[in-house]
Amino acid sequence: MFEGAFRNLTLAFLLFVSFFGFPLIGVLGFQSPASQESFPWQKQIVGIIYGLICISGILAALFPKSCLQILNRKRKKMAPNDLEQGKAISRAVNVRGHHRMCGHFSSHIFHIGSKTFCASCTGLLTGGLLAFVGTVLHFFYNWQIGSSLFFFVIGASGVALNMFSILLFDVWIRHLARVCLNFFFVFGTFLILVAVNEQAQSFGLNLLVISFSFFWLLTRILLSQWRHERICNTCGMKNCGFR
């Protein structure tokens, strides 16, 4: 019980810091005068760092099970008997990727032919790929987006809406909506970074945005994990290895 309360408090803290980041970045990026700081390869360095964040998000979407195992080491400490029992139940439930093929997760996956895909991971993957391409174009080929404030608001809305949807409306979200929400989550961080870079031209502020982007990604992963655990806790299957 204490562990559950501590995890809820930790998640609440992560969400508070995440949402606090939007007005903080907005004020620093659009209310402060443009920075005069500049040094060779400044823009390219920012692009490389954010590009690595994009790659980490792409890998998390391609290999969600490995990502969750890293974040949830507790499963590795299961007793041998419990572990074997969990594997047997996993086979009975029919796990595809990192989702259980049961009614509780039917809106989290979709099918194309005989293949099963995670809707959230599909959105994260496509958003990460497009953000990576945009990063190369903007930071290495000087592509500009135009209205910085408009795209900052669009990007912040995409990131915030994704976390709000998991927190409050997850049970009503269908497959296509999950794909779109997660696409705009990743691509939203790209829009925020590019908008702030064009407006403030500050290396330090760019690093702050990148730090928050990584923090938002981590918070989103932990929030999704929390939601999945709550779904499993409503299941009537006894001794389930996922509960």
C-alpha cells in the first residue's frame, strides 16, 4: 500500500513538473529578448542532441518490452515458481508485443492482416521518424517553420493532450485516436524546440527544451505503465503474472 502511494506521488510530481515546463519555456522563449550567444556549430550540436532523443523514442516504440523491463526491474526479482506461473498465464492470455490480447486492451492494438500492432507505439514511431527528419532539415539545412508562437502552442497542446488523455480519458480512446495522439506527442516536442530556437536563438534555452522533451517522454512512458497496471487490476483473472 505504501509503495503504491509513493508511486502515485512520484507520478503526480512528474506530471506537475511536465506541465510547469510549458509556461516556463513559453515565457523564457517569447518574453525574453533574443540571445546574442553564439559559437561555431551551435545549431548543429542542438540538432545532434535532439536527434539522439528522437532515436531513443523510436527505439522505445520499436522495442517496448525491453524498455518496460528496464523501467520495471521488479519483475526480474520474481521467484522462480511465480515467474513460471506468470509465463504460463502469459501464453494463455496470448501476449503480442507488450499488450495482452484480452478485452481490456482491445482498443490499444489494431490488426493489419495477420499482424498485430500497438496503436500508441505506431504513433510514437511515426512521430519520432518525422521529428528526426525535421530535425535534420531545420538544424542542418536551415529549414524554417515561420510563425514560432503558433507552432509552439500547437506543439505544447500536442504533448499536454497526450498525457491528459492517458490520465483521464484512456478507456474511451480508440485505435486511430491513440495513433494520432502519440504522433502529435513526439512531433509536438519537435515543434516546441524549433519554435523556441527560431524565436530566442539561445543554446541554453534549447538545452532546457531538450531536457524537458526527454522528461516528457519518460513521464509519458511511466504514465502509460501506470494506466496499464490499473487496467490489469480490474481484471478478474486470479494470479495473473501481469497484475
